Amino acid sequence: MSTHRGIVWRAGIAVVAGAALALLSACDGDGGVQGAQSSSPTPGTPMARLEQAPALPGAQPISPSDRVYTGDQTSNTVTVINPAADEVLGTIALGAQRLGDILGPQYLRNVDVHGLGFSRDGQFLDAVSVTSNTVTVIRTADNSIVSQTTVGRSSHEGFFSPDGHTVWVADRALSQLDIVDALQGGVIGQISTESGPSKVLFSPDGSRAYVNHSRAATIDVIDVASREVVQQIAGLTDPFSSDMALSPDGKELWAAHKKAGKVSVIDLTTGAVSAVLDSGPNTNHPGFVTTPEAELVYLTVGGTDETKIYQRHPDGPPTQVGSIPSSGVEPHGIWPSPDNTRVYVVNEGSDSVDVIDTATRAIATTLRTGQEGQAVVYVAGAVPDGPGTANLTRQGLNLPVQSVTSALVGPGSSALIVRAVDGVDMVQFSGRGMTADTRYTVYATHAGLQNPLMSFTTDQNGDKPQALAFVQFFGVYDINSVIVRPSDG
């Protein structure tokens, strides 16, 4: 068993570590799926009972002690939001902004902050960085870094175990989960899985863990106590599933298939796929919203810039009952509040979060966040006392970002995003349905001349998931002058 230990910050936590672990292990493990019912101490009063989202009806309302977090891949930050005030408080800087110092041989910090998870008591957050292969544990009360651990290649998403002692991290380039000591840091165990594990979620009672994959059309079911795969659910509609969500009663799992534009709905009581939904191009993240009136799933679809709403039915497949257009481009991560009154959607291509009112099914407000947000989570009781703004920065906030979806010449659809990064600007292209195996060039016009910014070649399906160029764009080019066409056209 390999034990890789990354940077570990122990100063100032020796006294509180034991108390924190005692509180974590005291959680009863019931309630919502990704984060169960838990407690936060209030001096002089009994322990207040909290439920983490996704939750069944009856959970506590949104509170100033709650926080919403986004994982920002380009600014290498975690954005911190007070949901009671709809206010961005700042960012936790885990690395340098692209490109910054990242390409330097002595750079030691995080690259591509992506996945997020949290402990059931709300005291700790984990942030997974996919390129530096690191998982960072953050204390939510003061935004301080508790530990940082090097894990397996292309680590994608991780989540705290129900007892709060460990973080289980999916290594997408491998066939394993890494089990990380949350407070002390270091890999203390591994679990073999099918190829390309993508995400880990735990059942409400904490007895089972579920793993989807990027190279296998299965869900691995793991017994948490023995850390062994005890069941494999086969028959998913596509082998690439980048994200999934578990219903608050623990009976249903939705696995999103980004490349195929579909969702596999899995009945966990029977261990079988019960429905397949044609959800749309670049299907991203599902989120369960359960009210006394209906059992719903909100689903972000990046290719059509919308969040679709599906109603679950006990005796049949889900049906689409609504759609909410995004305020920006490429909606990605999604998470509800525990009381199911709000849904938070990250617009990856617009560096923002849409706050959706579930009563009106409309965007209540939009908040500017760090750059290229991926995951988002809602953590109840994260800051029991005080403002919770210690150690926050402004890195990645309120920087220029523009996009255009009409630049492509010929068949297909695309999005081109330009954002300011450290000392230069990042031009990011993604497209699908273009001419297969063809070289394209991105041009922008200045002083009447079309200047090439970058070239790329599509795959056999005519797709290009991402192409990047770093140039001086703002102040030189107009976003509406950009065109993308075959290089010999």
C-alpha cells in the first residue's frame, strides 16, 4: 500500500484536531445523502440539529452560518458565498492564477481546482485539483488549510466519509480510490475500482459508497466498513459519466453522461438502470430538489445553456417539466439548499453563479465568482460564529470575461470564451458536430486584418472538447470579430 504525503500544515491545529475528530465521529449518519444530519455547537445551548443538502422536506432554512463554495479551475481558487445575503465574501487561493507561476519548475501549489466535497458536520471542505493531483482540506470556520495531500493521477472528485475522518478521492486516470487522512494528510488506503473512477458519494446511513466512471458503464457499490466493492451495477447508457447525484432517501442515483448527452437513472433498491434520458449536449451535473409538492431533479446542460427540470415518478420514468435559461455560458456544477428553496448553478464560461428560486423556477440573482467554476456545494453550519471571512482573498474575482457562440463557420456548434489571466488573456474554444478530422483556425480581426490566434484538429466525431491559446486579446480585439473556420477554407 503506497502512502504519499503532501504538504501538511499542523501549526495551530494540534489542540483542536482531537476535538474536531471527536465531533465528526459523533455524527449519527442519518439525513441527506452527500451530507447527513449533523450538529454544530452553540455556546450555552443544546446542539442544533442540521441537515445537509440534498435533503427531504423539513430541513432548516438558509442561514448566515451557511456557505456556498465553488471550485474555480482557472483562478485556482475556491469562491466563498454567504447564501443568506447572496454575497460573495472572497476566495480561498489554493494556487496561482493561470498562467502565473504554474509553468515554473519550482511551482509547488495547486493546479486546476475542480471538485469539492464536505464533512457532514459542515466543519471541513475538500478541494480536488485535477492537474496537480492534490486534495486540500479546508476548515470552513476560518478558511484555513488543514492538510494537502498528493493523490493519484487526474484526481477528479472527492468526498468526506460519513465519520469525517477521511476523504475518498476518485483518480480518473487510474482504477482506484485514494483514502486520505483528512486532518493529518497522507494516503492511508486505496480501493480498486473499474477503470477511470470519477466521483464518490455516500448513502444516507453511511454504509455504502457509490462510484461512477469515465471508462466503464457501471456503478461500483462499496461497503464502507470493509472498503470492498460488493456490487457492480451494469448497463449504464455510456461508459463516460463525469458526475452523479444521489436522492436524499438514498434510493435513486442519476449518472450524467456528458459526451453522450444522456442520463442513466438507477434504482438502487433493484440495482438496475430504470430509465435513460436524452438530456442534451454536454450534460453536466444533476441535483435533487424535493418538496412536499414534487420530487424533482435539476440538471445542467452546458451545450444548450440551460438547467432542465425533471419530475420523478414512482411508477415510471422521469419527465421534463421545465427549463431555466442560464444567465451565462456553459452551466456546470449544481447544488440545492437544504430547505430546497434555492438551487445554485455555476456558469463555467461566465465566471458566475445563478441563484434559482425553486418556487418561481427563475433566477433570483447572479453572483460573480472565481474563474471557470466547476463544482459547487452548499454547506450548512459552516461558520457557527463570526463573519467567517478570515484568510480570504480577491484572487480571480471580477475579472473580464466574454463569450461568443456564433463564431463557427460551417456545420456544428461552439462556444468561445476569453478571460483575463495573469499577464495575458486565455482564449478557450469548445465545439461539437463540426467536420471530422479537420484542422480549424481561430481568427480575430484588428485594424482590418484577420490574425490567427490558434489552430486545432477535430476528432473522428467532429468534436473538440477544448482548445486553449494565451494571447493579448482585451484592448486589441473585439470578441464579435472572432471567426472559426477550416484552416484551408
